[in-house]
Amino acid sequence: MATVTGACALAIAAAGPSLALALAPLQATRRSGRWVRTVKLADLEEGVPRRVAVIDDRKDAWTIERGVELGSVWLVRRGDAVLAFSAVCPHLGCSVNAVATPDAKGGGGFACPCHTSAFDPAGKRTSGPSPRDLDALETKIEDGHVAVDFRRFRIGVEEKVET
Ligand code: FES
């Protein structure tokens, strides 16, 4: 076993530069944090969550894929500002839904269908196994559109750690 482990270590050490080159595209693809323009602010109803796809180019060291859906976020308009939350549940990564209200407009917070984690309209965890609140994202208004600083975070941990 020690011989096999040693041989593996030698192989990895010998492949160092080429291995790093081979992994470069993966590292470039995983890097998150980018401003992505989404819907028009005027198309968001005050206080009513709306799920939007985050669509942008996906780049790595050698290729660019145009118009790829990178994920989705929940947007909630608050006057001229917009709250944004990752749609990924911080527990184990299922997709959270907006909770319907009697007027069928939403605004009742968010819930995860997998293990019943629940979050209030501000994204704060209210029950269930999620180790933290929904992951809030920064937003800004650009030419009447909502831009989101799209990022991904580690699931299953208390701290909001970017991946
Ligand atoms: S993945 Fe959402 S509660 Fe488990």
C-alpha cells in the first residue's frame, strides 16, 4: 500500500505543471462572482418573489459557451431596490420555492421541498435543517435592469463560504 501511495505521489509530482495546466479550465469555470443583468426592475411586483434564470457566457481557459444558464435566483423588489437570494438551499443544495400566500402572489417567504427548511421573506431561516439563512446576493440597477452579483456558496455549513 505504501508503495502504491508513494508511486502515486511521484506520478503527481512529476505531472505537476501539466496537471496544473489540465485543471486550469476547471478552476476558471468554478470561479464565481460576476455581475449578470436579469429582468427589468419595472417587471418586478413590489414584495412578490420572482425566480429568474441567471444567463451568461461560461468561460474557461480555452472556450466560451454563449448564453448558458448558470443558475437561478429569487428577486424581491423593495421600492427602487431589489433583494436577491440564491435559489440553492444551503442545506444540501435543493432548489427553494417561494411560499404562496392567500392572494397567490407569494411573499410568504421561501421553503425547501427536500427537508422542509423554511425562510422568511428576508431570507432568514425560520425552521428546518438548513445551517444558515438563504444566501443573499448583491444587486444593482443598470439601465432599468436588475443586475445580480452571481456567486455560489458551499452547502451544508453554517458559514457562508463562496466556492
Ligand atoms: S436541501 Fe433544503 S432542506 Fe435539505
